[in-house]
Amino acid sequence: MALNRFTNLERKLNGDASLRKAYNQFMLEYENLGHMIKINKPEEADYSYYMPHHCVQKADSLTTKHRVVFDASASTSSGYSINDLQMIGPVIQADLFSILIRFCQHKIAVTADVSKMYRQILIDPNQRSLQRILWRDGADKDVSVYELNTVTYGTAAASYLAIRSLLQTVLENENLQEASLRIKRDSYVDDLITDFDSVEEATKISEQITNILRSYGFELAKWNSNITKRFSDIHTLDSTSNIISLGNDQITKTLGLFWAHERDNLSYKIKLKHYKDVNKRTILSIIGQIFDPLGLLSPITVKAKILLQKLWETKVTWDELLPMEIYSDWVGFCATLKAIENIEIPRFILGECKQKFQIHGFADASEKAYGCCIYLRSENGDYVNTRLLCAESKVAPVKIITIPRLELCACLHLAKMLTIVKGSLTLNLHKIYLWTDSKIVLAWLNANASTLKTFVANRIIEIQAITNLEQWHHVKSKDNPADLLTRGLNGNELKDLKLWWNGPRWLEFDRQAWPLQTKDDIDNLPELKFSLIPFL
């Protein structure tokens, strides 16, 4: 199997001289660095596995246009692949959402990544026969057997082994508490994404992080910061790796988001391919390009989610042409989708406000979707700054349920997101306010859960367990930014929408100007249990 795949690969390489050269250079570097070694007597191993390999081309990459990929999922004559037999290990690293929440907290931002991270970790020599490949760098030579000596991208356990090795550097350097904490807390696979309050802190801690990782063979490269001139004194800043030019600015890709470090803005980029025929498959392909881990584009992406749900309800096949109504909606959506690239979001959410931090969360629902959004409000004397921190939307279930129940689901979702945000932020929060425009939900929250029907009672109990009742307040629908998550917007409508990016205007004023209503008497409150009183 591996030999057949290699023969097909050679046929492809022989038809493309530049690809052949790049492939040979990759393999030569792999061998020269000691990351793979030629085996003269492969038959001596008690067991072995031969991984096919191929090339993935990325024309838009400025650094790695050709990447060799090892296929550890290819089945052998036994019917198994090495990935079928490997344990993958648990998740032991911070999630992307939390890392990006923290990345917006402090004035000075720093990113870097570990160069060839997986390949800095050696595999036990007794198991390297399970990472064999076939290779020759010329048709006039014999096909040889090589063993890969290091953790190999494409194997099931690779991610766990690499992250666990990285975390071992933390365990062995706990004396450098801040540096070790940032390696553990602000690393996502091979990327370091962190921020600091001052230049002095940034330079000191980043040097400590560099020295810790370097002593274990993990070399940090591709440094970038929004204090480029001052940061270049201690690190060589990389201006070519994973960079896309936008006007005169250099934009560095950060885990699917784009960070313009000179302007310190986050932005998005989407590539819309032209498809002659539009079907379910092509729609999923395009929507999959919108990677929005903080949900800042949720009013836009919720339209796509609603459209997908309608598409699923039609039960069209993967390659069948869309019904005309859905096709028209999709064309209209795509026509404005490119406008996403015009949205630039300041990374640093505090500005000059570094006192009295508050969280304001909003929830809302409609018959089509429900969602929530969270804002961070900060003060500095009379100056107030409120900025969107994160958001998320979900389509309503296909099975019709009442609007109050959907509003309750939105509030529960807000409570859960609040828990994650509180655990991610390192700021001292002064107060938390949660807002909904549903008086029925507020009445349920203030009721005894035992008096409510099961669907409502279960969710009320969960909300009450993770939030305080005094945190919940009523907001008018016109002042509720979460309303945008329930109906959706086109790409060109979101950029300058102050309600979305900064919340309702009254947040700019003192607390006395806020609508702090916590409960209201509701006649004929729905979802109450009624006891049957027998006739006497």
C-alpha cells in the first residue's frame, strides 16, 4: 500500500519540477536535522507500520507553500492503521476562546510560535518502526526505508504528546511563576498569545519564556508585538511568516483571526470561490471559512445558520441544486459577505479605563434563533468605556417551542458563557449585570422552581446555581444588542453599528440612568404547575 502510494506521488512530482524540488528539500532537511534516519535492515524490527505521504500546496502562504503530510490513518493488510491503535490523550490545554478573551485585556500584545514544535520531541527508539516511510530523491536510486525519530504531525497522539511535553517545561520551572503560568495558560498548541501591562513586563517575561523553552529545544520564532520598535531590541521580529498585505499594513494571522499588530486591530478575511452550481456541499464549504471563535460576527453568521437549517428541512441531497427560494437568500447573503473584511476591531478593550470593571450580559430569542453577548464596561473617573467581549448564537430547534422558553434558553446560555468568561479574565470584576427583555423569564427566575413545569424548572435551577438573582434585570428590546443575534444582519450592516460594538447608550452614564428593574408581576404566568383539587 505504501509503495503504491509512493509510486503515485513520484509520478506527480515528476510532472512538476518546482514541486519536486520543494519536496526533496523538505525531506533533505528532515534527514539532516536527524528527524528521520535511513534503515538498512528494516526486516529486523518485530513490528512496523509504513506511512504514505503526500504534499499539500498552499499558494496563499508566504512561507510554507508546500507541506509534506504523513498519512497515519492509512489501513494496512491487517485492516488497521497506527491511528486506529493509538490513544489520543485527554485535552490538557486552555481552550482557544479563553486565550483570545485574555489577549484583549492588556495594552501590550505579544505573539510567537514554537519552531517545528512536534519535531523537537523524540520518540522512544523501540517504537520508531511504527513511523516508517518510503523515500528516494531520484528515479535512478532504490526506494529506501526511513524511520521518523520525532513526534509526527498526522498521528493520533501527536497533539497530546507535544502539548504534554510543553507543559513539562512548566512543571520543572515553577520557580519562574509568571513565565511558567503564561506558557501554560496562553499557549495554544505551538502558538504563544499573551499580553502585558507594560513594556518592562513584556520584555522581562518574554525573555524568561524564551529561555525556559529554549533549554528544552523549543525555539520561539515569528515574534510580533504592537510595540514593534521597542520589542525588536530583545527579539527578532518576523515580518514574513503568515502575513497578508492589506494596504500598507502587515497583518499577522493569529489562530484564524488576523491581527494587524501596528494598528493593534483584529480583522477577518474570507475567500469566496465562484461555484457554477450551488448545492449543500458548496454552502458548507463557504460557511466553514468564517472562523469566529469569539462570536464577534454572530449577527452575520446566524443568518447562515438559519439558512442551513432551512436547507436541511428541504432534505435536498449533497449535490442537488438548491430550491429557488433558498438559492435567492444565499446569493443575497454572499453578496454582502465580503464586507466582513472591512470590519476592524480594536484588540485592547480597556482603552484608558483601568478602574471598576463590570460585565454586562444580554440575552434574547426569536422563533428563528436565540443568543447572548457579553460586554466589558470599565471606568476611569468620568470616562466610561464599554466594548463587546464575545457573543454566540444558536438556531431555534426545528420542533416549535414557545418564545418564552426560547428566551429562557438564551438566558441559560448567557449564564454558561458568563462562567467561562469569568474564569478566563484576570481582571478584578466589580459588578455583574445580566439583561433580558423577557419579563416572563424574570418572573420565572424569582419563582420557586418546584412550582414550574419540568422544562422551565430544570433550566431555572441551573441558572440560579451559577448566577445571583439580583444580577438579572429587564431591558427594552430596542436597547438589547442580543436582538441582533435573533434576526441576523448582512455583512455591510454590522461595521458601524454602535449598539452591537458598545452596547446600549445608557451604559455611558451613571448607574442611576440604567433601567434596573429586576422583576414584575405577571398575570397568568405560563408554565406553572396546577394541582387538581378533587370535588367534595
